[in-house]
Amino acid sequence: MPYDTPLTLSATDEIYSLWDRLAHFPASETEAALLHLLEALCRISDADNAYWLGAIRLADCAPEDPMMGWRPRVIRYLNGHDERMKLFLQLSRESERRPDSSMLAQIRKAGEFRGALKRELVPEEWFESEYNQRVNLSWGITDTLFVTTPVNEDCEAYIALQRKRDAEDLFTRDDLQRAASALRGLIWFQRRVFLSYGLVVSETPLTPVERKVLGLLLTDKPEKLIAAEMDQTPATTHSYVRDIYRKLGVKSRAALAAIWLGH
């Protein structure tokens, strides 16, 4: 769909305000910035919930792999809980053997900025499927729209907006247009989110504790103060720092900062 359709002045102002606010979040507060983005997108497109999903393409996938090497690695819900995360992990494992048709529809267009309403991605009978029951209906989700941003040729950021309403109250093309317009200029921010999870240069995501340490490393705090803030011994913190450097392929704090400046 085209993303240059004129928006109303109020929608444009809200998008510009969102871009300005995101630009003022320091790198150490990327998690808070991501939640702010998801909240704003819910307002802009009249959604009830949202999530960000980071997918990477494996370098050594089998030729017969139906997902062409693409794998979901991290998901962050605006409003979620542990059961949703357990389901995500289960579905990620299942998708390697038997991907759902909605996943395949997205993968076929990998490499281009794109937006789609759920009903555009799947046949009508999909809505009666067991997969839809598990993933959506059992949680009260009645409709979803997606906007996907390629970060590079091997990383893509999916943002999904969801509604929990009457079956007739579906997202419109205007709702999709507003969300896509808001995200079209945020490739730089998607790179930052990927980096915060360690996914641009590593196939293994950072653990939650590693992500907290990474956020503090991106400030000017010395390791001893980071250890105190994390309620760790200096040796424990230094061990986390070494693991972060190894996953991100750097050997120093200066090199770590250079990755962020370079992306």
C-alpha cells in the first residue's frame, strides 16, 4: 500500500511529537522508549495492545527450510504477562517445523518496509483455525495489523497492533496508514532496539540482566557503580560485561559505544 497518503493535521502532529520524544530518550533507556512507542501507536491507530518482535535470518539454514532461515528471537508486549511469553517460546519452536500461513505470508515479503491487516495475509478459513484460537481468540484478540521494518538484510522488526472488541470493530486501512506513517521514519530507532537485545551482531539475545548491564554501560558510570546499582559484586558485574562484549563482538567499552554510534 502507498504510505504517502496525506494525514490529518492532528495525526501528523502526533507522529512528529512521537519522533521528537523518541529522539530524546538516551540509549540507556531504550526499553522505556520502546514502550513509549507502543503506547503512542495504540493511540494513533486506536489499538488496545501492541508488541514488538525482532526476527533474524540464520546464516546456515537448510535449503528446504520453509521459513528461509527467518526466526523470531525476541518479543516485547506493551501489556502482557508470563503466559503470553511462554506461548511465544512454544510457537517459536513449533514454527521451525510447521510455520503458520500468516508467518509465511510475512516472510515472502522480507526485505521491504510493509504494512498489512491480518485479513489481507490469510485466507478466510484461517480465522477458524486452531492456531488463531490459541494465539488470538483465547486471549480476546479480535483483530491485528502489522507494520514490518527491515533493519538490515538479516534483521526485521515487526510491530503488531491488536484490538479486543466486537468482531465487527476491525482495523481500517486508515488505521494501518497512520501506524505505517509513524514507523516509516524510525529505522534508526529499530536498529537501537535490536542492539539493546544484542541481535544486530549476534544470533543469541542478551539475557534480561545483560540488557540492564548494557544500558548502564552506555552511560558514563564506572563498573563499580554499575555493580552497586545492580546489587552485584564487582566480579559478577565484570563477568556480565565480558559476556556482553563476547556476544556483541567487541573488546572494550569504547568499541561498544562505537557500535551504537555506527548504527
